[in-house]
Amino acid sequence: MRIIQTNSYEEMSVRAAGLLAAQVLLKPGCVLGLATGSSPVGTYQELIRMCEKGLVDFTQVKTVNLDEYCGLESTNPQSYRYFMNKTLFEQINIDLSNTYLPDGMAQDAAEESKRYQAQVEKLGGADLQLLGIGQNGHIGFNEPNDFFTRDVHEEKLTQSTINANSRLFGEGETVPTTAITMGIGNIMKAGKIVLIAGADKKDIIEEALYGPVTPKVPASVLQLHKDVTVITVQ
Ligand code: F6R
């Protein structure tokens, strides 16, 4: 595991974007596993800047996102599909039909999880997976549990995650309580993993990287992956 300590969110974002861009340069038709939330916004801004300058070309790239809230239309600004379209996809030269997320509006979340699992497998999984981390150690939306999950599944969000997510929702907007997420098994199959964690994640990063490997701290499983780069802010 490589740990890169940076001095600011901006520096963390530039370092992470560099690793994603390097992956695309090495394999122009690669599959990038992407995350949402506040942590990757700066990384995506940097990738947009690099794409505008012609330093990276996404025309052959495919993307698979970690998760999507249940019950939100793709046109809902709080949905992860909307977030990805606005924050990254519509600002780079990627073909939108090469970008994949679970469908949060599917009638049957279990069926949709199976469909997305098959989709991820068909693409061969992610060459590089970008991750953020929750204050409780979740990656994707794999919450602390008694076991490590394997495949894409519906997850009931913990109250602490719902509270954390609510900061991004406006007054009167209902914060979803369930999501469809890749499992820990999907994440661990990625060729490379890049985990970005801002200064507010110091304690949980310490626990996940140096504590015991346990599903009670889902990110601790990353200690067992062969190619992880963690980029933190001091
Ligand atoms: C989002 C995701 C989550 C977030 C985590 C941290 O796709 O999978 O695991 O990475 O909740 O969120 P932020 O970055 O908003 O602190």
C-alpha cells in the first residue's frame, strides 16, 4: 500500500487525477470505477482541465460507478447519475453510453443488483477503482457489518451515513435510506485502487489502515489488496 500525504484538498485532487489519467494513458480503453460525494469533485475538475488541454482522452474509456440511491430519478439533482453527468461526464470527451451506474428507480432492487453485477462482470471489472471513505469506514455504500459483502446488492444506509449525506440535500428533500452498491468483492477485484480522504477522515483512515481487518470497518479490507494508493490531506 502506498500512502501519499498532501497538504490540501487541491493537492490531493491533482495527485488522484494524475493516477486516473495515467491509467487512461496506459490503457485507452480501460474501465474506471468511479465514486461520488464531496471527495472526488476536485479530482474530476482536474481531469476536466487535463481533457480540455488534450492531456487525456476519454473517447474509449468506460466507467462503472460504485453506487446509486434507491428511489431517485436520473433527472433528480441528488441522484448519483445526475451528479456524474454534471460533475464529470458532460465536461469530458466520454461517450455517455459507456458510463454505467445502477438504476435507482428499478422496481425490484434485487433484480437491478443482479443486472448491474452482470454488467460490471461483462466489462471485466474496474482496471482502477477510485474510492472515498465514510466516517464509519464504508466504501461504496458497504456499511459496517458482520461479514464482507461480495456482489452488487441493496444496502440499508446507517443513520450516521444518512446524516452525513443529508448535508448535500436541501430543506424538505428526503434523504434516501437505501442504495444499490457494488460489494466489497467487486471493489477488491479492481486492478488498482485509489482511495482519497480529506482532512476530516484522519481518524477513520488510521483505523482502517492500521487497525484489524474487519467488516466492522469495511475499508480495512483494503489492507489485503495488492495495489492500493491512499491519498490523504494532513
Ligand atoms: C460514493 C461512495 C461513498 C463516499 C463516502 C464519502 O459513491 O461510494 O462511499 O465515497 O460516503 O463521501 P464524501 O466524499 O462526501 O465524504
